[in-house]
Amino acid sequence: MSILDYSALELSKEIKAGNIGVAEATKAVLDHINNTDKNINAFITVADERALQKAESLQKQLAEYRGKEAELSPLFGVPFAVKDNICVKNMRTTCASKILGNFVPTYDATVVSRLESAGAVIIGKTNMDEFAMGSTSETSAFGITKNPADTDCVPGGSSGGSAAAIASGMAYGALGSDTGGSIRQPASYCGVVGLKPTYGRVSRYGLIAYGSSLDQIGPMGKNVEDVAAILDIIAGHDKNDATSADLEGGCFADACVEDVKGLKIGIPKGYFAEGLDGKVKETVLAAAKTLEEKGAIIEEFDLGFEEYAIPAYYTIASAEASSNLERFDGIKYGYRTKEFNGLHNMYKKTRSEGFGPEVKRRIMLGSFVLSSGYYDAYYLKALKVRALIKEAFDRAFEKYDVILGPVAPTTAPKIGTSLTDPLKMYLGDIYTISANLCGIPAISVPCGSDDSGMPIGLQLMGKMFDEKTLIRTAYTFEKARV
Ligand code: GLN
């Protein structure tokens, strides 16, 4: 067994037992990145030196803990990757955009400082869709990321680099961000586990904002236990994020038990209608059957409002994006055009040259729906629809503990086939965006593959702040599959 085959929790155990050195594991990962990432392009920045220094200092810390290793975090010594829209102090953070191509944050995101204090080694920053806008990781200014299962296919997006890094053994775990599916969908396309926590469960301090009322940082990993262990570290109240819930983190690992007896799982009929690939449908329904065999009670139901989720999401997400991205003006940080004629011309040229086409499309759409005259007709209407969708989910959760469905209508598409028709690409977010509109937690766990061997994910959505039930259900399924 190669070092790279261990799960994050297994690796940390080996490190604490003295069987593997922190630097040895870090070097193994860095070497693997060196050999493999030219074909995948999962990383925008690899921080070799910093990672090796951290590894050395952790090894010293471990020596001081001889005999009481159990006091160290379950992920002590493990190399992790961080999506490139999450700030790491003194490490270039680009959002995969030319406009932030030279941006080096002066502070750590809360999730990063929590991971590092738990003894994680941050090895680098992962590729993504520019400003997390996209579903394929093809809109990056740093080149396309490829799917390790088939390099002709996309890894999904926007956290495609994080998912591809884990799937190819270039990281034991990673942080992603999910505004409308960006953790779950790439996890599904690459065959790894991804969890979007409840809005407010994990601090967004240091996450470069896309749609602030939808964005949530979450863990991605090789299995459910790893993901629960990462969540244990990053969750919990943070005074630096006004929307952070005043709840303690911790104890998600305890939810990794095989028990779904009597658990009520609802399957929205609308999620299995037109547009869903036959093989994906079959595989996801087979997963539901597995959970039923383990004692869960499965029932189909009418959720309602499914067809309004995409228009509401793209209206709200674009509106928030247009406002959030106003700050990139060539003055405060990031790229500035070389030649200009006066202030307005500088703004205009900087933003025209600095942003890619998908980001510009969202800024224009967002500015339009917020403009006077259209605000009521589009933005306000979308907010009302959001409230109705939330009510539909609240009603469903009166009857069910978990809602089960696919993550995406298809497996990973071929590179180059999605961006030509953005509206069609947006439709691919149909099953994931509701969790963001409602703020509820949702997890993607591998449940099979299609005839070409491309991974398929199972999505489980839960009640607000009930990540534990999701983790328990996903864990039970994962074990039943093995
Ligand atoms: N694909 C969706 C979008 O482009 C979701 C992206 C995300 O979750 N960051 O907005």
C-alpha cells in the first residue's frame, strides 16, 4: 500500500504511531503532485517550502506529545489542499481570476487557521471556476482542470481542483466552497465525498464572496469519516463572521455509525423526471434501496417548486455577485490595466481585462436585475420564490429526516461541451441549488458509476444544523456499499 492510499484519518494514526513521518507524507504528496498535476491541473499554487517547514515543526510538536498523542487532533500531520477562493496568509489567492492573479492575503481565513492549529499541512491552492462561477472548472484563468477518472472530461465545478486533487491522491482532503453545488457536484463527478454544511455552521471569514447569502465553505474527502473529521475542526462560531451561528463545532465524527433504522427518507418525484440520465437515475434509486434494506423508510413525495429553483438562484446569485465584485476596481488590490486615460477609463479597462466572460455575464445579469425598474420584477420576485422553496422544504422536513436525490442530471461531461450553452449548463444545477437557497446541509457520496466508469454521486439533504443525520446516513450507505 502506498502512503497516498491512506485516508486522512488513517494517515494521522500512522503518523502518531511513528510509522510515517509528517515530512515523509508531505514529500510523498508533493512528489506525486510534481508527477501528476501536469495532466490534471488541480493546483494553481503548490506551496512546497512552506508545507515542508510546517511538516518539520509538526514532527517536533509530535515528539513533545510522546505518550499523549491522543490529545492531538485526529487529522494531525495530514496534507490538505484549499480552494483558491479561501485566503491563506502570505499565499497567493487568485479565485482563478486574472484580476486577483497577484493577490497575496495578509490574513488567514478562519477555516485555514483552524485547520492549521489542528496540525494540518496546507500544500497548496486548488483550481476552480473563476470566482466560483461555473459547473466545470473550465472558466479558470489558470487553465482547465481535468477529471482524474477520464482526462477528456471535466472534474465538475466550481471546486473541481479540490475534488480532482483528492481523487488522484494529490491531497488527503480539501476545502471547497458551495454557492449552488460547487462542493457536491465536483465530488460527485470525481468520486469523492463532499459536504455543504448548514449556512452559518462554518465561518465564511476569509472566503472571497460570490453570493454571500448562499456561499458556504465545506469539507471534501476520500470518505465520510474524513469529511466528518474535517467538519469537526472547521465548524463553530466565529465572531469575525456576523452570519456565523452561535453553536459549538465538534462531535460530527461521533455520527459515523451504521444505523438508519426507522429513518424517514423522502424522494422528491420531480427529481427523477425528465432530464435525468437513465443510468444516474437507476444508480441513485439503487442506493435508496440499499438504505431501505438497512432499515430506513423510503417514500416518494411531491416537493413542489422544483422548476423555479434555477431562475431564482441565478437571479439572486448574480445580483449578489455583481455587488460583491464591485470591489475589484484596480485600486485596492489585484490587477490594474497598464495604460489608461483617467479614473473611469482605468476602472473600465481593468475590469474588462481582468474578468473572464462568465464572470462578466453574471455581473451584467446581476446589475440588470438590481436596477430600478427591474428590481421588483426580477430580484424581489426571486426572493419571494426563494421563500416559497424554503417553505416547501420545511413542509417536507416535517415528514422526513432526509431528502434523497441525485447530485447532477448526468456524469461529468466532456471538456469543451458546456460553456457554449451557458443556459443549459445552469440547468445542470437543478438538484443542488435548493440546499443553498434554503440554507440546509447536503452531502454528496459516491454511489456507483456509468458504463464508461465515470462516478455517480448520491445526494442527501437534511434539516438545518442536522449534519449529523446526513453523516450517519451517508456513512451507513458507504459501509453497505463496500
Ligand atoms: N454552478 C453554480 C454557479 O455557477 C454553482 C457554483 C457554486 O456553487 N459556486 O453559480
